[in-house]
Amino acid sequence: MDARRQDASARTEVLGRRALNRSTLHRQQLLRRGTDGVVETVERIGGLNAQQPNDPYLALHSRLAGFELGDLTRAVEDGRLVRSCLLRATQHLTSSGDFRWLRSVLDPMLARVQRNTFGRRTAGVDLAELVADARAILAGRTLTRAELGRRLAERRPDADRTALAWSAQYLLPLLHPAPSGTWDTRGATPLVLAQEHLGPLERPDPRRLVSRYLAAFGPATTADLRAWSGVSGLPQVVAGMAGELRGFRDESGRRLYDLPDAPRPDPDTPAPVRLLAGFDNLLLAYADRTRIMTDEIRRRVCVGDLIMPTVLVDGVVAGTWELDRGAGLVTVVPFARLRPNDADAVTAEAHRVLRLAAPDTTPYEVRIGPA
């Protein structure tokens, strides 16, 4: 390294975990609840994981003042928000506008997932022909995944129907229209052609993916960006944006990137107690999640494919919680003994969740278990 590079390296600002924590909380609207509409908020925070129908509602409830169930339901029903297989090949809610540019950026990742998951079960199947058939079958209609699989198997009687349907979902831009993605709605997942409902999709622009991720989650490493999106090749994209990004380092010396004018609050900014939904953005956006929780706590919260609902105290994961709507009960399991004022704040947040999710089940009860 020459003298100029050594000098530049020495001047690179180091951001500690608390500084990273407060930056993330601010951008995720967890330092102060926002007042914008649900569509604007979903765009600002990078979409919402929507594998479970009620999680997006609880996620927005922790981020928006005055949020009501109908606010999100109406946005899904009128198509301003759409549900589809997107980031990390999992179900997400995004705005219809964001879907138009995001889906094409994710195409290579989704094709890779199809190969890794269903490659052997679709050996010998012409995938281009499969996509064309699926597009023709779905034209002007809504089918469940099982129905699509049966139709695709009519021309491929020896093929695995489930693998055919899932492969089509990965390789063809599809949406899951309402009531899919709305409160308490479970069952067979409907499929429609995205372009019939949204019009032509935009050409892939991975630079836009980088910018939108950093706006919602930065400062972050390229490994964090890959963990959130599932997209490969992003270090080269970030390198090509060097003049547009600001560089930092974390306490371990890893290179962090951020938008130059993005907010980075004082590390001493107070962080209120929050109850996060399962699969919350905050817990899925990083390869290194130590800005939010220790590795030991991560093993207790991220169990297999499950990301449990969590309690934030002073901005970090301090426990898990469970909702029993029928009993009007929230049960909290703290990982360490809560201070009295923190326990009071947890109780207040739990009552707020109960008023949203179980408005007719009173009186409410909050149980905070032993550490």
C-alpha cells in the first residue's frame, strides 16, 4: 500500500455497533414511528417479508403511528402493494412500482434457486418451453399453484407437478393477488401474470438495488447486501459506484458502504422498546447481525427457517414474544432480567399489539416470564 492509500485508510471513519444500530433503527422507523402511508413506508424500509400473512401488519404496526389493519388490506386489495416471490426467493410485499424494477434484478438469483431446488426434478424439461406454457395457461386467469402444476403436467405426464409449478413461479414474474397476503388469509396461493396487472417490467438495474438497500439498511457491507437480496456479483456493482457512495469501516475493519447524505444518528440517541414481527426486516437484512443481536441470541431467535417475533430493548434483541389472540394474551420471554421501566414499556407495547390484533378480546393480559 502506498503512502496515499495508507493515509486514506487511516482517515476512514470507524462506526461502532451502537452507531450502526441507531442508523438502522432510524431508517427502519424504529426510533420514532412514522406518519406516512403504508405504501410509502413499505418502499422506504425495503419491502416486507410476507411468508406469514399477519407478519407485515405487525411489522408496520411497530413502525407507523395510528396504523390500522385496513390500511394495509386496502393497499393489497387495490394493487398498490403486491405479494410475490422476491428477495432470497421468499414471499415479500413491495409496492407495485418497486416490483416493476426489482423483479428483473432478481431474475438470475431466482433461476439459480430453481436449479438448486428443482434441477434434478425437472431434468429433461425444456425450461423455456415450460415458461411459455405457463404464460399461456395463466393468460387472463387466476390459478393456484397446484392447478398450474396439473395443467403443466398435461404435456409432461412423467414430470413432477410440484416441481413444474414452483419452477414456473421462479422463472416467470407472477403475483399472488388478494386475498392472498391479507390479514388471517391462509390456504392455496393464487397466481396471476405480473405483466397483465402491472404492465411491462423494467430492465435490470443492480445499482438501483444497492442504493435502495443502503437507504433502508445502511451502512452495510457487500456481504450484508448479498444476505438480504440473495443476488450475487454485487461487490463489482458496488465498486462501480465508488464515486456515489461513502465508505466506512466497522470495528472489525470490514468495509462499509452508505449513501453520502443518509441519516446516521448520534449513537447515544434513545431507542424505545418495540415488539417486532416474526421474520422482521431488521433481523434478515445482514450477514453480520451483531448490530441488532449477539451471535448467541441469534441462535435462539433464528431457528432453522423460523425467525421468531422479538422484543427490542435499547435497540437490541432482548427476548421473544408470543401472541394468543383468543385469550387476549402476550407472553414475553426475556433473555435477561428487565429493568422495571423496560418491563413497563414492554407491557405498554404488548397492549398496543393486542388492541390491533385482538380488539374484541378483553381484558388484556401481558405475562413477562423469568429470564
